[in-house]
Amino acid sequence: MTAPRWIIHLPTTLTSHDEATALAVALRDSLGHVTAIDFGETTLSEEDRQFVRTRIWCDARIDGAGRCRRRDNHDGPCATTAEPLSDGWQLS
């Protein structure tokens, strides 16, 4: 039996899905070296609907290369390199 993992819920003052996604990307880019954080499992939810979560990254396992770092439901093959911020993924 393994020990339970803990989830940190980090509320923000952001009001759009795109801004929240951009913040999650920025956090992954700056804190990706911290092995205690599993960014592949990152999800977003509205403050008053926390039970409805949206996955950000695909996170599929790639044989011998780690996990996919592309957006969830991406087109094409999985990749271990992150996609650049696009499609409105920018912090204002």
C-alpha cells in the first residue's frame, strides 16, 4: 500500500480560463525542476465549481522519454517538449 498523495489547491484572482492556463504553464516552466510537484496532473476549475476540472496537459507516458508535455487533446504525436504559449495562453 502506498502513502496518499496531497493536492495543493492554489486559488488565483484570474477571471479567465486562458489566463489561468498561462499561469499554470508559467509555474511549470519555473518550478519544473521540483520533483515533488506532478505538473502533468494539473487541472483547472472555476472557484464555485471545483468539482468540474479541466486537464491542461496530455501527460501520456512516452517509452523511455518521460511524459508528454503537449496540451490535453492535442493533434499529432505526443512529445516531451512543451508547446509554446499560443491560442491566447498569455498572462496580462
